Amino acid sequence: MTPPEIHGYAIVSRDDRIADAKGLMPASLKNDADWAYFQAELGRADYVVIGRASHEATPNIKRRKRIVLSRSARRLEKRADAWWWNPLELGFEELAKALAPAARIAVPGGQAAFDMFLKIGYSAFHLSRAERIALPAGRGLFSSCETGVAAETVLKEAGLHAGPTLDIDPQAGVTLTLWRPAA
Ligand SMILES: NC(=O)c1ccc[n+]([C@@H]2O[C@H](COP(=O)([O-])OP(=O)(O)OC[C@H]3O[C@@H](n4cnc5c(N)ncnc54)[C@H](OP(=O)(O)O)[C@@H]3O)[C@@H](O)[C@H]2O)c1
């Protein structure tokens, strides 16, 4: 079985935060150009693996195949709104077998999902940044970002390399950088 590609997606503030100090994604972090890119990318994925809090914060309007990360799930279980997955009870390899022949999995966060897939290995991490926004004491992209480690350092330590940074919305100061493993 060919393992699925794993693609991470986030938009962060200039201080590497995905949400504010209350754990909510502020309007200042929402950007139309990033949203259009993100939605097109999700459309290319066979499954979307998402943290329980993020699942609840973003209704699945497009009815994509979601897998919700939660300790409340028993292994991998079908609920009315999605598949629910507990990685403590069913490892990723077993999940991938259950999803075969999935070619691509999208990981739109939150922090727990981003941290977990760092260890499993990203095929690509699509990192958008709202360069003018700061969210002090907000939710870090990765848990170590909350202890002062830059997201770039975390991605590099995971073996990923940055491609060119694109100005996807110059007026709003939003950029996009694609991180990939060395060829
Ligand atoms: N800017 C961005 O790109 C971006 C991306 C994603 C999310 N967000 C925002 O960030 C906020 C939520 O993010 P978050 O990081 O606080 O939460 P999250 O990762 O979406 O969800 C956290 C939940 O995931 C489950 N979980 C965590 N670790 C687990 C593990 N090892 N095994 C099984 N389940 C596990 C737990 O659910 P149970 O309590 O059910 O066990 C936990 O409460 C929302 O406001 C969202 O809109 C922003």
C-alpha cells in the first residue's frame, strides 16, 4: 500500500499563532486569498483530519470526508457528522490502511493535529502568514511555538525546506510558503 501524502495547512500571525489567547481564530487572521487557496487544496484531498475543537469551530458545509481527532473516540468510529479517530487506540498506519486507497490527507489543525503529524511526517506544509497581525499569548501553530521556538525552526527540524514566499495578498500583507522534504 502506498502511504497517503500528508498536507498541513495553517494561517498564522507574525508571532506564529493560529488563534488568540481565548483559543478563538480572530477575524484579523481570516483572509480571502488564503481561504480560496485553502478551499481549493481541501478539494484535492481524500480525507481531512481535524482536531475536535477546530471541527466544532468550522461546520463542514462542503460535506468533505472529515476525520475528527478526539480522545472520546473508540479507535475509528463513524458518527453522524464525521469519522472520529483516537490515535492513542489506533495508530496512523492502521488508519491509513482503513482509508486505503486514499492518496492525500489534508491536516488543517489545530495545534494537536499539527504536532502529531510532525512526527508522522508531512509531505508538504502550506504555511500562510498575516505579517501585520500579532496575537500575544495566542494558540501556537505548534506547541513549542508557545515556548518561543519559531515555526520555521520546528519545520526545519522536521526535515522540511521552505520554497519561495509568495505575496498572495500584498494589500493585507499575507504571504504563503510551501515547505517540503528535501527531494
Ligand atoms: N489559523 C489556523 O490556520 C487555524 C487552524 C486550525 C485551527 N484554528 C483555530 O484554533 C482553535 C482550535 O485549535 P486547538 O489547537 O485549540 O484545538 P484542536 O487541535 O482543533 O482540537 C483539540 C482537541 O483535539 C483532541 N486531541 C488533542 N490531542 C489529541 C490526541 N493526542 N489524541 C486524540 N485527540 C486529541 C482533543 O479533543 P477531545 O477533547 O474531544 O479529546 C482536543 O480537545 C479554533 O479557534 C480554530 O478555529 C486556526
